[in-house]
Amino acid sequence: MRAVIAEDSVLLRVGLIKVLETGGFQVVAEAGDAEGLLAAVAEHRPELALIDVRMPPGFTDEGVRAAMEIRRRWPGTPVLLLSQYVEERYAADLLSANTSGVGYLLKQRVADVADFVTAVRRVADGGTALDPQVVAQLLLRRDGDPLVRLTPREREVLGLMAEGRSNAGIAQALVVSESAVAKHINNIFAKLDLPVADADHRRVLAVLRFLGASRA
């Protein structure tokens, strides 16, 4: 699986390359800014773009804008943003456009190589990966309808859904059965007034509602 990395810190970029190669990825190009990233994606059409949120020249949201441009030009290209700090608005910006093959993780997650590679592969396979600290902040800030209808356990389940975990992964994290998780998820769908649709689509809608990114 071919990957492109965009990170202005040479030291971190080298580390990311080694981590991805350990996980079975082939890093076909690396860049230190958004312009270089877009050129690399245009040339290599990778299965994953790993992107620093803040890059030259402004060190603000260049990575986020580049990620959204990649999704516009080459729809379906998985993108994973890395950030030094929790900035949930960037996660919401990216996920509001599409929740398939997107992720937002703090750079400190790279230290846990196994978990990081698992998250990267989940994004590359078309899933989502949202940093637990981002989820925690969103849970603290989202006090209005309709999330107030959820029980503490349902909010916990929704937070784990937002991280990108499967029912089995949620069950393992909460030490409950998968049937109990499925029941909580059905309750979440009902309490968030989500339209009847296939389970995967309703799951996406629930996460978007949680992020405050849904336009519905």
C-alpha cells in the first residue's frame, strides 16, 4: 500500500516513514509543505496521504486545506491529519465533507506504534480514526440537543464510534457484549432522530451529529 507523507519536521518525517514501513506501507514520496504534497499526490496517486495540520508558509491550517483539496481533486484518496494539539474544528471540517477514509490524530499517538499503524490502516481501508482526546473535548463541549437525550453510556459508545471503532472494538473497550453495544447504537440512532437507512450510513450520520458537522 503506497503512502505520501507531508511533514515539515525532517526528524518526525523520517520517524513516520519508518513506522509506516514497519506497518507494511511503501512511502513513495515525502513533502515539507502543502504545494509539495499536492504535487506528490498528483504524481503517485497513493492509497494514503499522511499530512501535518500546520505546515509552511503560515503554519496554520495548510495541511487541512491541502487534505480537502486532495479529496476534491482525487475523490476517495484516504487522508490522515496529524496535529500537535487538539483542534477539533479541523477534524469537523474534514469529516463534514466525507467520513470515508479520513482521520485526525495527535502526533503523540505515533509513539504507540502498534495502535498508530492500526489507525492508519483503518483509514487507508476506508474507515475513520479520530483521536480520543478530540472526542473527549467534543463530549465536554456538546451539551445541547439532541445529545442531552443520550445516557452517559450511550455518549461513551458514540464517542468510541467517532474514534472509528467497530462494534467489536467498542465491546472490548467497554468490557460488554457486542449485542449490548448494538442495543446502545440503536438507541443512539433513535434518540438522534436519524432517518431510516442502512446501518453504515446511520453510523456516519450519528458521528457527524456528534461532531456538530451535520447539515441535516
